[in-house]
Amino acid sequence: MQKVMSHGYTPTRHVYSKGRSARERTARRAATMNPVLIEVCIDSVASAVAAKRGGAARIELCGGLIEGGVTPSAGLIEMTRAAVTLPLHVMIRPRGGDFCYDFHEFEIMQRDIALARQLGANGVVFGILDVNANVDVERTRQLVNLARPIEVTFHRAFDMTSDLSRALEDVCTAGVDRVLTSGGEQTSLQGGTAIAQLVKQARGRVVVMPGSGIKPENARSLVEATGAREIHVGLRSSLPSPMRHRNPQVSMGTVPGREYQRFVVLEESVRSLCEALAGAS
């Protein structure tokens, strides 16, 4: 008999594989031996499964990646949790745009953190700034305390702060476990020098995790230049829509034609990254 969840419906059990393929077993062994933890950002169950099979060590689950990521639905969290056993960190962001939140938005974030914990998340990802682009230490601390015992990552709102060095001290004070950063630049390659400085400044108090623009061909050099031991990647590939009839006169969003394009993480992309980082110093 299926268990009825507290939110009033009976979840469907989905079986994605009765056993690991030889390629998946190889990928998992490579991930275990890899000294660099790879977190893959995803927005679908299919991408979560692909990330796992490719050798990812952790996934960050988002909705609305076209806006940089917002809080995913309860249904997506639950289905992703059922599909993969990897550590699952859930984005907590009530809307796109800036990271200065009003009273109602902060209340929403608190409720979403509680729900993510209930649905089996291993961590949450958020960032809050004040009007002067400083880390909002007090409200960040409140959300950290609410999230415990699961992990907390302060996302790239960090890169929007007015002083990265001060912001790092602030997130340490607030008690977060890691900070995702591109070093205040558009990509982590451009911000590599700043990331290396942040890794040194952190002195192990918080994990400094580079993200943005990391690919198999540049990941190893970035890791070796910065000293980072965790990285965050997107690795999304564009796939055409299977829709046979298309209406070019109508666009549902701000990007014309987006209705007939899908972005997914491919297993082989994750595997290539794992192989590129194998044995990195």
C-alpha cells in the first residue's frame, strides 16, 4: 500500500532503473575518487538522473533557471528526491530580480525552507542582501537556524555585494556552510584571482565554491589556480522541442521562441567533467 503524504495526495512510485549500467558504475567510482566535489545545477527530474549517472556528487534543484533560478515546486522536489539518492540542495528564492526581500518574501522563504526539509532535501540555497548590498546577517542567521540540521549555501547574491571580503566574514558570522561565487565577475574564470583570495581568507570556516562558466576544458586549471575543493556547474545542453505544430506568432515569456527549446543536463557532459578533474591536485 502506498503511503499518503501529509499534504493530501498519494505519490506515484517511479522506478528509473533496476540496476546501474557499467558506465554508471564507472562514473560513480570516478566521483568517489575525485578530490573535487562536483555539484550540478538542475531543473528537472531527467537532468537529476543524468547528473547522477554521469558522476555528480550533489545536485542543486531550481525552478526558472532562465531567471537565474527560483524556488522549485513541491512536486518537483518530491519527484527528484524519489528519483535520486544524491545529496539534494534546494534553491530558496521567492522571485527573480534583486536579493533585497520584503516582509512577505522573507516569510515565504521560511515556509519554503520548512517544506524543503519535509520533502527530504539535504540542504537549502539562498542569499539575502540589504539595500546597501551588504549581506543581511541577521535574517541570514534566522534562515540558517530554521534550516538546521541540513546544510546551507549562500548563493551568488554574494557576488552582488559591495565588498566580497566583508561579505565572506558576514556569511561566516551568520553560520552558513558554503558560499557560491564567481569572484564578483560574470564567470568564475574571470573572477579566479578573487576566488583564490576568498579561499585563503576563509581558512576552512566556510567552503568557497566557484560557479559560473565552468566546463570540462577549464575546470582543472580553475581548481588548481584557486585551491577550491568543490565546484558548481550548469552544463546544460539545448534540445529541440518535440512539438510538431508551432505558432511563431505567440511567445509566452520574454524570450521569443523559448517555448520550442528545452535545456537539459546530459550524462556524458557530467562524465566528461568528472574525467577532466580526476586526479586534480
